[in-house]
Amino acid sequence: MAPGRLYLSKSDFKVARTCPTKLYYKKNRYPSLQDEDPYLELLADGGFMVETMAKLLFPQGREIGRWDRPDEAFEETRRALEEGDGALFEATLVHGRMMARVDILERRGRSLRLIEVKAASFDSERDGANPFRGKQGTILSEWRPYLEDVAFQAVVLSRAFPEFAATPCLCLVDKARAAGEHATFDKFRLRRGTRRHGMERPEVLFTGDAEMLRATHVLALLDVSSEVEEIRSEVTRAAESFAETLSAEPIARIPPALGQRCKHCEYRLDLHAEGPSGFRECWGALADADPHILDLYRADLLGGKGKDVVAAMASRGQSRLEELPRDEIRGKAAARQEIQLRHTAEGTEYISPELKGLLASHSYPLHFIDFETSACALPYHPGMHPYEKAAFQWSCHTIPGPGAPLEHAEWLQDEEGFPNFAFARALRERIGERGTVYIWSPYERTVLKEIRDQMERYGEDDPVLASWLEWMARADNSRIVDLYALAKEHYFHPRMKGSLSIKQVLPAVWESDPEVRDSPAFRQYRRIEEGRLLSPYDALPPLPVGEREEVVTEGTGAMRTYQEMMFGESAGNPEQRQTLRRLLLQYCELDTAAMVMIWSHWNRARA
């Protein structure tokens, strides 16, 4: 096997299954939106922790090195299997142009158990022993990518070591299990800096008692032999076709199938971004349309069920938003799409005639609230279940009455312990039972409902708080008003394109309304850089944390900052903890300030 030989890895296979053309861009290292995606990094961190926990269940396991030299790693794997029974971590399998690194490969006599570790979860009490199939016995779509991952590895294993019988397994997080003292998030410390498989892979240090962990972990090992056998032929054909493209010099690019799925392509960068553009190479001159048909709100619903209008337009050489045939607009998103098309063409803002009246009907005081929560595979505290929410922060801006000055209150957990009940008590004390509570999306209502359920689960005896949470979480509680829903029905600005994210709505308001920018309450967010007015989120000041500067501008960053403050290397450094606390507070405060800015603009603007 020659140095530099290209292999189809399991990560390559997974990408190619979403879009075969992406294999070419991935192998040639085209710039991608995923290169520095904080959410994907957070998921990866959780995956590394779960993988470490799984490996601790095999105390005699042995790590296979040489991950950057697959041919040598394969030979090391072969020698290790020849030595007899045992578990291998990161065992490397190679056959032809295919290569797979197996999280855990266990030999027992002439049998091998291939174990793929995932941070994905199921509930063994609710889902039973096989969560992968629906009531009709077919494989559920949400599990198919995981099963195809295992099937790909099983194909390579059977070809690399045909003399062994193999049992494919998935190791998953079981939400029915409560974490023991040594199976919690704080017992797994991440240390940054190691480059692996073309990405930064942190080293995970376990600081707990391994024997206790094995008795109280939150994982389940599931045999997926029948599922893998069912999809094996299809996976084999796909893998062989993808691998074949890597044998060409240069690599062959599988022609793209343009359509609505391109909307969220990770290779769709800004039109002015430097470096090669996968999206441009797929779409050619059609990539330059601005606004693009992919910028339409819910473009996936155009034409009705099963119809890809975007693909049909691309086949005719069309990609501009205004080229959309109007008869393709139908269904539940039609009204919103019509508003976007009309006001984009006119270059005008839309505010419905009803919006100001709706806002005027809401009783004072007006509370604008936002929560920050975290739901990790490995719980923060003993007794918690995987992916159970920990609500660690809220911000609330309040307008007590018409013309009254804006008030702000906040709460952030910075002491050890389960935060949710203290979180809810402090929020109740702040917003009580009077007035209107504004949120952006239904998420806050969902969090309050989960905290109420947790009170029951953990025996928290506070009837007043329980009754308040039940009332607040009710779907018919008219006290809670979702500004996201109001924006969807009553507001549009061309700057937003097809998005209703507050991160897109706020810049539109900020740029178009000087009264908002000049308000004493919001002047701190006014910043111009290279002649361009920045969004308030981009204007948040970075703060020094050790030798680097950090800033939190989105929810995933808030989760990671909270984890670092409470459980990371900064936990024992009072100065760094205080800085991280300030980062969290300034971000969450802006989230509720943003809601006030948008509300203020809606109240002043003409329909």
C-alpha cells in the first residue's frame, strides 16, 4: 500500500450517502461551513466522552496507534488479532480502497464483535431492546445513517478478515439509565490540541473510579446483525461505487443532482468567500443569483409533497428567486412565501396592519425572557439521565408600563448542584403571575414543562412552584406570546431572506431603524467596522480567558462556556471563571434586548 493512497473511510462514506458529489469536495479539502461549526464541535466533544466511557467497559482493551498511516495500523491490527482474545480500540481495517477504524473490536475465539460507539440515544424502557424498527418492522429513517455506518465497517471487516465470524453492534446512550457518581460529565476532562483524521481530536482524561463506572454507566450495547444484513447489499454497492472514484488521477467527481437539498449544503459559502467553492462548482453560474431560490422560506414545500421545484428550475437554467413559477406556491407556507417574494422584489419591509393592534392588546408589565440550557449525553450531576436538560441561565428585560424605563434582571448558576429548581424559583419571583411574557420560539415553554416533570421525578416538594410551572407551560396560556410566531405571520424584511431566526431578524431591524440604534438602552451595541454597521451580536466585545480572547454569540457557545466555567480547566481559576461568567451574562442579556428592539420597532413602524 503506497504512502498517500486514498481510501474511502467511514466518514467519507457517510458524507457521500448524503450527496455523492460531496466526496470529491471532502477529499480535496474544500472550505466548508462545518470547518468551525461550534454545534458540531459540541457534538464531537460529547461523542469523544461517550467513546471513552465505552472503552472503559473493556479494561483490558488495547489502543491501535498509527492512525495517520492506515497501512501500518492495519498490520498492527492483524498482529493483535493473531495474539488471541481481547479488545482493540481504533482497530484499522483495510481492503482495496476501503478503510474503517473501528471504535471497539473484540475477539472471542473465532468470532469478532464490531462495536460502533455513538452518542445517539434511545430509551430502553420506552423503545424496548430494538429501537431501530417501526411498528411495521421496517428500519426507521432516523436510525438508517447509524446502521449504514456499521454496515460499511462490517463489509470491510468481512473482506479484511474473512476467517472470522463477525457480529455488528451499536453502543448507544440509554436515557432510561440514571448516571452514577462516576459516570457524570465532570469525570471526563477534555484536553485540546491533538490533530487526528484531519480534525482536532481532544484527549479525554477520566478522573473517576473505573470499577464504579462499570456498575453505573449510561450505555447499552445492541446487536444490529439483522439490520446490517438487510441493508448490506445496498451499502456494499454504494461503497464500491464511491471507492472507485478515488482510484482515478485526479479523483473523479460524481456529477451533482441539484435541488432543494442544496439549501443546507456545507459547501454553500458566502459568494465572496476565498478559496474553491463546492456550491459554485455544482451550480455554475446559477450559484450567483441573489436572492437565490434556495433563500426562499420553506422552499422544500414548493409544488406539494414529493415535488422538487428547485431541481426543475435548475434543469431549466433558473435559480433567481423571482423566476419561481407562482403556481408552485401552495400549502401551509404559501402566505409567508408570497410576502417574501413581493417585498423582496420591491425592496420593502412588510408589517401587517394587524400587528400593532395585537401588541397593544398585551397587558403590562411586559417581560421578555430567554433561557440557556444544556442537555448532554453524560449528565452533569449523579441521578440525572442522559440528555436531561439543565437550565443554567435566564435573562429578562421588563417594561413595567407604557413609557416606563426598561429594566433588566438575570440569573446564572455558578455554584455546584442541580440548577433547575433554583432557576425556576428565581424566574417566578421575577415575572410572577401578572403581565405578558414574550418568548422567541416555543422552547422556553418546553423547558418550564420539563422542570415541572423533574419536580415529580426528583421529589421536589414545592406545591406553589409546581402549580406555577404547570400554568406557565400550558399551551393555552395566553399570557405567553411567541414573537417568532408573530414575525412569521406579520413581519418581513428583505435582509432576513427566508429565515426567522432572531439572529437574522435583529440585524434587519438594527440597520433600518435609527431610533433603535440611538436608544440609550441599546447604544452599547452600536459599532462600525471598516465602514460597516455591525449586528449587535457581532459587536459583543471579546474578553481575555487565559492566553486567548473569547466571545459568546450563540447558544452552543453559551453551553460550552458554561461547561468550561463549571467543569473545565477554568473551574479552579477564579479570574477565568469570572470572565466566563461575564461572557455568558452579556450574551443572554443581548438575546432579550434583541426582543425588545424588535418589539419597539414593530410598535413604531407603519404597516
